[in-house]
Amino acid sequence: MARHQEQQIAISDYREFRAPPVLAEYLLCFWTQTISPSSEFTQRVLPDCCVDIILMNEVPMVIGPWTEPFDANLPAGTNVLGVRCHPGLASSLLGVPASELLNLSVPLCDLWGSGGTAAFTRIGDEIAVAARMSAMETALLARVAKASPVDIATKAGIQWIARHPHGRVEQLSRGLVSVAGKSSVASRRRWGMVRSCSSPCSVSSVFSILRPPRAFGGISLNLPQTPSTPIRRIWTGR
């Protein structure tokens, strides 16, 4: 019995929270990951082409879209607070093309400068998860005020993928001509990331990033979807 209880101790506790309405246009969710103080944890990260802004041990970082799996070695006691951008909309919020962040993790101050990230230093003053997320929301709201408008063609493309998860890139390109007035050549260039993140013909694997979290390998719980309750929780035991 004691051995069974020891095996149930969570080394990694990952939770997702619904993005507040004021940030929902740009953000898919808030999320947290806490590593047990008694053991380090190796997180296997699958390529999902997501872009995240995180605060790891009080250091703000941007995790760019990855096209290959990698292992993230998280020391014991690591605390991560993050937000995940909607597919295709990170560039509007970050102010740089997502392609420049391909397979990279960079300090947020490299993109926004020390002045643009000053508000993130205040998040570390909070202890409770709700308070930390509130401070993160405040910091991001200041950036949203400076963000470029969401690109119509990009938004239309994401909506097309949601309706046609097994569609082809060529079909997507033709569809954007009528919706956003983009030529097929321009559309294929815009959706070049789709080709690098999925098979040459299908965009279904890109659509899949709307659902699975980066963390995995544990137990997923269906929880009530309220602002104070995680909409997804995954923990990995010993």
C-alpha cells in the first residue's frame, strides 16, 4: 500500500485555464506546470507549432513553434506559468513573425525590451496561482494595446482548417483568395509553416494543436470549466 501511494505522488502537475475574455482573441489558454521539489522531471515536448509566452522561475521567455520533438529537463521545484497563443496569431501579439522563432526559446526582453517586460517582474511577487495569473493578465493587456490587428487572412485560414481538418494546403490557398483577396502564391507563402509542421498535403496535424497540451504522459481529468478551475489537468507520477 505504501509503495502504491508513493507511485501516485505527482512529479509534474500540468493544468490549463480558460483565457480571460479580454485576451481571448489572441490567447488559447493560460497554463501552469509545477515540478515536485523532491525530483527533477524530463518533459518530452512534441512538435505542435504552438507559440507560448512563459514565466519559468520568474524569467519571462518565448517558446517558438517547434517542428521536432525535444526533451526539456526541469529541475526539482520548477514553477512555470504560461499562455498559449492561438494558432497563427502569435505574430500580432509578439510583434515579430513566428517564423523567426522557429525551434527557438528566447528571453522575452529580446523581443520587447526591458521596458516591455517590466510588468512581468511583478508576477514573482505573487504566491497564489490566481494572483499570478491576474498579474500575467495585467502584463499582457499592456502589450495587447500595442499589438497589431489580427490579420484577416490568417484568421480565415485558421477557421478553414477547423472546418476542413483533412484538407490540403492547395485547397486552403484557393479558399483564402475568395475570403481575403490573397493570391494563391501569397497564400502558400503565408501558410508555409503549415507545410513544415505537417505532411506536404494535409493540414490535419496543425488542426490537432487546438486540443492537446504540450505536457503529456499522465492522467487527464475532465474538470468543470469555470474561471477558477482548470479546464484540463495532467499529472505524471513516479
